Amino acid sequence: MKSFQLNEKTKSFLAEYQLFEDDLIQQVQLQHRLELVAAFGIQKGMRVLEIGCGQGDTTVAIADAAGESGSVVAIDIITEHR
């Protein structure tokens, strides 16, 4: 199995929001999402529309980057489950 190191930004995010404490897979996926948000150039105060957000895992990273002065609207197709 390949070893993986979480960067400081991911560790800080996990600590601040107390997420995925015992789930390495979710931690690695979060690090990828945070890297995507950085690549998108999302900054404090921005307004972001996320289309196709699924359950909102990336939305959380986007909202953190946009900060309290920004906003995020996330939409996805809702299907009825039986």
C-alpha cells in the first residue's frame, strides 16, 4: 500500500471542522477537493455557483474558501428514492 501524507492546509481544515477523524480515504479526498478549490482561484468574498454538487463534499471546501463574506449556491438533480 502506498503511503500518503496530508498537507498542512488539509490538516488544519480537518481540525477546524472536526471531520473524518478516522477515515483516511475521506481525508485524502478532502485534500484533493481543497487543491481543486485553490486551482479554481476561489477567494474570500466571491459568489460561486456549483452545478452538479452531488452530496456537497466539494461545496464545503468552496464555502470555506469563499468565507463569511462570500456565498455558494449549489444545485444538483434530485431523484426520488424508494
